Amino acid sequence: MEVFSQLVQNVFIPCMARVYQRMERPVIKNIPEVLRVEIGRTEIAESIKPGMRIAISCGSRGVANIALVIRELVNICKERGAKPFIFPAMGSHGGATAVGQLETLTSLGVTEEYCGCPVISSMETVNPCKTKSGIPIFIDKSAWHADGIIVVGRIKAHTAFRGQYESGLMKMIAIGLGKRDSAEACHVTGFRLMHKIIPEVACTTLQLNHILFGIGLIENSYDETCIIKALTPAEIPCEEPGLLERSKQLMARIYLTETDLLIVDRIGKNISGDGADPNITGNFCCPYASGGLKAQRRVVLDLTDETQGNAMGVGMYDATTRRLFQKIDFNKTYTNPIISTAINMARIPIIMDSDHDAIAVCLKTSTEIDIQNPRIIRISDSLHIGEIYVSEAHLEEVRCHPKMEIIGGPQPFPFDENGNLW
């Protein structure tokens, strides 16, 4: 046994109770039907004309029902006599390579076989103009040479800045459509001015009259599609701020506001651009956004399979496991933080041999806590917090909260003979 592992063997780890969090849950039951109603608006439907070659964007996030939405868009375009194709619109994600971005779409279920049209992945862009302040505009070359573009994106709070537009259609237009080139151009000042750069770049791009319309998606607290809005190019900058506000109202949250240790089972790019959404976990990469859970220590135990080794966000944790470390694809992990300038996102925390030791080292190094009754919260990932685990020290808070209910335990952590939870 390593010396550092011996140091944490006697750390007390309390029993955990399973807790249900009651959150607002509007949901769309028939996504194709709602999408067709939205696109059926005259000003939207008439933008799709017979014979048009139409590029449909698809990002890298684990957006709920994204493959279904894209497939239905393809079907609608075909029914109106158009010739659609799909292209990755994801800045520097997928390792900023054509193959990597195609693999990312495949992991989301967005394939030629499922959607019924070609998927064209390339990092080539065109540079048709600049904004008034001189920021170059880039657009995927294949999409630019199409007869029109349909932009698809989830509208939600960003993980690194606040503004009228955060994650959504405007950001997809400003950065996603232009691949790595747009990502570099828009991140030149880091995140400090991103709230100004996104609308400037997006509005300039919209004036090129190449975007037919946008499909904005909003999810409830349980990672379910609850709002779909089709917006004309003129409506996108006007309507998105209101949709962003509604998204924030529906956003999942941990009702307990403060803890000693947050345990996150898995992070990944399919969960959030930061691996886990700091609007929930509280570990923001820069000072231009805030909120979420206050925790003295945070530990992450593993990567999702879908992230394909991209450990972006691991640097925001105090400890991790050797299991996670051995899964890291540094080519994929380093590309985004280098381009976005947020290199702290890819730093390596303390690596411990097991889940037990990673949790224990965080408790041992926490200061001014009750070591015999520490406050701990455990989540599977930041997308799924309808059920969480809390230590016995939090149970009185849970009992007093009108939207929380104890549904199991408390029970000891189910560590195996190697000190792991799986």
C-alpha cells in the first residue's frame, strides 16, 4: 500500500441516505408533433423550398432527444422537397478533428443510418466577413455552400459567464457554426467579454441571410425536453433572452446550499462543457459566473463512456481516482481549454488508487468540519439530481425542506474489496 493511501485508511466515512428532490417537471410527450407544429408556422415552413440543399447543425452536448429532433428535421426537409445533411457544430470539441467530431455525433445517436441523410464532418471553414469591431466570422465550409442552414441548440445558463445570451442558438451561431476557427476568435479575451462577443458575432452572421431558422430546445430539471421553439433569424436575438430566463427557472439544483464534500460519480462532455455543470456543483472555472453548491472539497470518481476520454473539467476537483486518470485522452482533453484559455479545467487533481481513498483524502484535508459527522452530498452527474445521496449530518435539513424526501438508508458506502463503488 502506498504511503499516501495509508494516511487516509482510518478516515471516518459516514452512512448515506437516498433523497428525492421534487422539481418542476413540464415535459413534451410527443416531440415530433410539437416540432412539426413549430415548423408549420408560415414564415418558418416557407423557408424550406424544393431542391434546396440544407445544412442542419448538431452540437456535442448530451441534449435530450437530440437524435430524434435532428431526424424529424431531416424528414420535414425531405417532405418539402429539400436535400438535408447534418454537420457537427461544436467549436473545438471532438479533439477539433473531423473524425473526432463525427465520433461525437455517433455517440449521441446522430448517424446517417438513424437520421436518413448524410453527415458531413470537416474542420474547413470560410471567412465571409468581420464584425464592426474586427472579429472574423467563420462558417463550416459545407454549410456555407449549402442553400441554407438550420441551427439547433439547447438554451441554458452558461458555465463560465453571464449575459443576455449564454448557451443557446446565438452561441451556436457565433461559435459552433465556425468550428475551431470561431472558437479561437471568440475566446481571444477568455470569458470576460463573452457576453458582448456572442451577440456581436451572431448578429453579424445572421445578417448574411444564410440561416433559415433556429430550433431552440429547453430541458426540465430531469433532463427531459419541455420546450421546443422554432425561431426566424429576426426572432432569434429577440426571443432567446426570455427563453434563457425560463430555462434558468427550470434548471436543476441541489436544494441544500452548503456541504463539506461533494462527490460526483462521473463527468463528461456529454453532461456539460465543463464535465459537470458548475451552476449545480459550484466549481466555476472563472470569476464571471457564480452560483451552485458551496463545498469545501469536491471529488470526481470517473468519466462517462460517452465523453471518450475527454476529461475537460477534471481540474476543478480536489481529488480523483486512478481509474479516471487512466481513461484520459489528453489530445481530446487539452484542445478545448487551450483554445478557450481556461487551462485550469484540464489540471490534474490528487490521484488516489480507489474511490474510498479519493473520498477519504478530501475529508482528511477539509478544515473546521465535524470529522465524526461530516456533511457529504453525492450525485451521479450534474444532469441527474432528482435523486441524490446525503450523509447523516444533512438529514435534519432534508426533513425540514418541503421539496426533499428521504427514500432510503442511511447505509454505508458499498465499497468492494478494492475500495471502489463499481
